[in-house]
Amino acid sequence: MSRLPLVLVSPDIEAKGKEFGDLAISLSENYQRALIEAGVIPVVMPATRSPEVISEAVRHCDGVVLTGGDDVDPRLYANGLPTDVQQTVEVTPDGGGRDFRELTLVNEAFRQRKALLGICRGHQLINVALGGTLIADIGRQMPGALEHRCMDRRDHVVHEVRLTPASILSKITGRKRLSVNSTHHQALGRVASLLQVTATSADGIVESTELRTSVAGTLPFFLTVQFHPERLADRYAEHRAIFREFARACATNHQNYL
């Protein structure tokens, strides 16, 4: 039997582990469960700044997943933020290591033509990597917006998003509207020129992107979502379908390299 495709998953960074006093990597079990159930084996990306190691890790895998976590450093997309907005930003505790690593991961995924899935922070980081910007705090910069940071209901659907007809997400889920969870206070601002918006919430927040038609064949799979389908995949077939379609693309990519 041929081996299952391997998927490189970028973990979160914790300031202090439970056992040791140094930085620790952290990955929710939900990501692993959703990916394994979809038919791929998740491999956690080491916490390294080495471009050579990152490139080699991507080469050994058939797809890349960028996960949720702390905020992207605003210096990567803004010249400066108002003080009240800056105070809401919680960047990763490793001095920008995760940002650097994931920017490199995005570059390598495109260079090596690997399937790419971005979730929450990953959705935002990919937009920044491709030249877009972020809304640093929805509450302060978009008065009247929905409450998007529903931390007490992170495993439950809290609002709907409208899907663009014929978009990848609409085809995958078979829906025109999708009920999603929401645990973020940042969002996409200016959308990168390579991307097109394919889902929005009622207040206009970008909930999903895919590559523009002119570059859609660049990767075997590309999708970013602002919500967390891995927290809903055990109960909702439409969210489970996201991982299955990603896994299908990884399997096809894997067979092409055998």
C-alpha cells in the first residue's frame, strides 16, 4: 500500500511550556484529527528560522496548512497604528520567528507548487505574504461590525457567511451560505492582488479567499478561511469537506511525485 500524503502544519508558539521554561510549539488536536480523518498525515513544522530547513520540510510534504494563533506583527503590513489599536495587538512571543517562518512557508508552497490551506491567522498571514494588509482590530476600526471574537463559543457556529457562486468554497461545501464559528479580532484589509474574495460576513469582513482565475492553476489547491473548520468538522459535513478536498489535492500531488 502506498503511503498516505504528508501535510506540513505550522504550529502556534507558546511563551512557556507546561514542563519547560523555554518557548514551546503548540498545535490543537482538532487540526490533527480533521486532517487524519480526511486521509493525510499531519507533520508539525519545527520552530526554525532556517530557510534551508523550511524549504526541505516543504519538499518532503504534499501540502501546507497555516493555523490560527496570535496576531501577525503589524510592522509587516502597516507603517504605524493608532495607540488604542496598537494596544489590542498580541504578537507571537518568539520575536517574529513564527511570522518569518510562515512567510517563508508561503513562498515555498508557491515555489514548489504545494497545496495550501490557511485558517484564521493563516488566512491573514497569507494575505500579508502576498502584499495585502490587515484590519488590526475590528472593534476599533470598524464601528458597528459584528462581534467576531466569540471565544466562549469557539466550537459552535455563531453567524453566516455568504459564498460567491462557483467559488471553490461553494463547490466544496455545496452551499451558498455557510454557518461558521468566529474567534478573531483582526481581519483582511486590502486584499492582495493575487487573491479574490469568495466569502463575506454580513458586515463585510472577508471570510475566505482563493486565487484569481488568472493564477488559479498555480497550486494544486489554495483556500484561506477566517473561521476554524477543524473545530466543526466532527459535526458538520460542510466543514469536514474542506479538509477532504484539501486531502484529495494533496493525494493527487503526492501521486504526481511518485
